[in-house]
Amino acid sequence: MEPADTVSPVKEFWVQYQMDSETEGTQWRTHPVPVQAHPNDRIEGDQRMVSGKATVALQPFGHYVFRVLARNGVGDSSPTRVKDVCITPPKQPDRNPAGVWAKGASPENIVVHWRPMAREEWNGKNFHYKIKYRPSEGGDGEWKEVQVNDPFADRYTITLDDDKDAKPFQPYEVQVQAVNDEGQANIVPETIQGYTGEGVPSSIPGGFRVVSKDGTTATFAWNPVDPKSANGNFTGYKITYWYDEAEGEEETSDVETKFRFKRSDRAVNKRDVESRRRTIVFGPKATTGTVTDLKPDTVNYATIQVTNSAHEGEPSEVIQFRTAEGVPSPVRGLRAHPMNPRDTEEKAIVHLIWRRPRRPNGKLLKYVIEHCRTENGRVVEKDCPKQDVDADQTQIRLSGLEFETPYRFIVRAQTSAGEGDPNSADATTLPEVVAAGG
């Protein structure tokens, strides 16, 4: 009822309700279809009267309370509470929980998960869940049952300590039923397969060996294990490999850097050696595998172990192998110093000095020295003169160069695997008058 001449008359009414105020608190549901005011209104004197009705579908075992609010062009009114409570009769649940799955956290249990059912689906007092389980092997064994009384629960841990036949990663058939005081759901619950938790793999791959290698790669082979010995979801074979850190790199001649490296080494030694190891996992059907990030001419070590989704088995005995030589890294600290000749026959002179490669990657056989004339910073010769220097030398005095000429001097270290990447330095020889002493 409202004044007939109101500026903004009521257009519609909305019905809201709660199924159970104890579980829904302050949350109200709104019936999706409003009651229109215009077809249901009448004018009595100076008042506009509106009457109407709404049909709301109800669920079993409800304690429904209702309220109605009016809406006009400005907004909603305060809701008016309906006095009576509508109680609907109970019945057994219409369905069972969905989203059921099971996975153990340890070999002695199974954790069963499901999506809890909403209050409007309980249908009766003392709504709860019944979990039934039995080993999958055998297929027709007796079901065991546990009851979960919390209707809001979404998981339950079944402990199998008393089951003498329980094993790691053992398959179990599992059902979850919805039950209340009126009985269990008429629908047969879905049977899903879950597993007890994974254990530690009990086998060690035999015959672990290196079948081929070069400077940076190695191919391993091993004997397959029985998948059942993985005691879980067999994910494969894990190879852990590392190298002898005492080999492979030259000491720096810089005193400060040496001190820094030594201090760093002490810090590394205090850390777990595992942090320096590399790993790679090959699939459960693999019997060979290749690693590709090794260091040339280095003693390497490796182990193999079986893995499942949760654990790693005991590693095999450590095997040892040495990679082949590789090409060395560039020489360090290359410098070119123009000098005066000792006599006129030497012509222009440049003295080259360098340090050994940081990573020789093998036994150094020699250094290859190349000098090329340049123009505007670019090499202008196609075939630059080369000469070799013994591996124990780290300097050379180049003579016979052209006076007052820009050159690029290139130095490469060489092992049995070949020449390494070059390092270069540019310098311009002295003028003849300076070289002759003025």
C-alpha cells in the first residue's frame, strides 16, 4: 500500500528466503522472478493497493523463512519479514558427492577427497558421508566402512595400520556415499581407484656404465629394474653427475682475485656438496641416457637411482670417467707493445704478452700467433702470417713488421682437439725515425 499519487510508484516485489538460518547466517537467497506491481494493483480512495503471489520451489528438510522487498525507480525498500516458517519433510539424499579421488600421503594411509554437498542437498537430519574401501586386487573382497559426521568435510584420511596386507602404492577401490536419518542416496556411488602413499624405491639399477663420451657429452647405460620395485608411480631413473673441482681451470695471476677465489672456495667447502651437483631424469622405459654439459679433459663422477613421484631410491655406486680433451678457452690478458728494433734488419717490432687460458680443456700443445695489417680498424689482408709458439711460452717478440703500420695480433691456444677461440689486440708500430733512435 502506498499513496496513489506518489512520485515514484512501486514497480515490482522481490521474494527472498533462507532454507536454514542456522547454516546460512545473514545470507539470503533471492527468488529469480519478481512479482510485477502493475497487473496486481488497485486504487482504493487515495491509496494504491498491490497484492500478489510467488511460487518458490523448496527442498526437503527445510526450515524456510521469507521476506519481501519493494522496488521503484529510486531503489529498494527495507525487507518485510513473513511471520510463518515453512518446514518441508525430510527424505534420503538425491545424490552422492562428486569429485571423489584418493591418494595416500604415506604407504600406511589413503586420503579420500570429495566436494562437500550444499545444505539444500542434505534432505534430512544427521547428514554425513560414508566411505567404503577395499583393495582392488581380488575385486570382490569385503568392503570396510568409515563414517564422516561433518557435513562440510571435504576429505578423510583412512589409516591402514591394522591392514597386514597394506603395501606402498597399493590400489584400493573407494566409494563415498551421502547418508542422513532417512537412509542413503538411491544412486549407487561411483567406485574410483586410489592408491596408498608411495614408498622409497627398493631397487638399485645394475650395470651402470659409460658407453661413449667425448669432450662435453657422455652416454650412460644401465639394466632396467622391475617397475614394482619403484614402490610408487615409477617416474624413471635419476642420474647425478659432477666433476673434480681441482681440475679444469688455471689459477689467475692476480693476487686480489686469487684471494677472492680462495675465500670463495672455503665458503663452498662449508656448503653441502650436493648444491654443486647436476641431475637429469630419464623415463621409466629408458636404459640409456646422454648428458651434454660436461667439461673437457675432466674427471667426472656419476650415480643412478630409481625415482617415483614422492621418493628417490638408494643411489648406485659412484662410477668415474674422464672426458676427452676439448679446444681451450681464449688466452687471457693479451697485450701488444710496439718497441724499438735492436738493429735495422729487424725493422718494426711488437712484443706480445698473454696469460694461459682459464680453461685449457686438455694439454696445451702450442700457441698460434697471427698478425694482420688493418685499416680503419678492419683487417685488409686475406692470408695473415702465422707462427707457432711453444706451450710453455706466454710472450713473443715479433720482428720484420712494417714501420708506422696498424696491426691486429691474434693468439689462439691449441690442444689435441684443435685451436680454441682467439683473443686479439691492436697496435701500431713505431715510425722508422723513432725506431732508429731519432
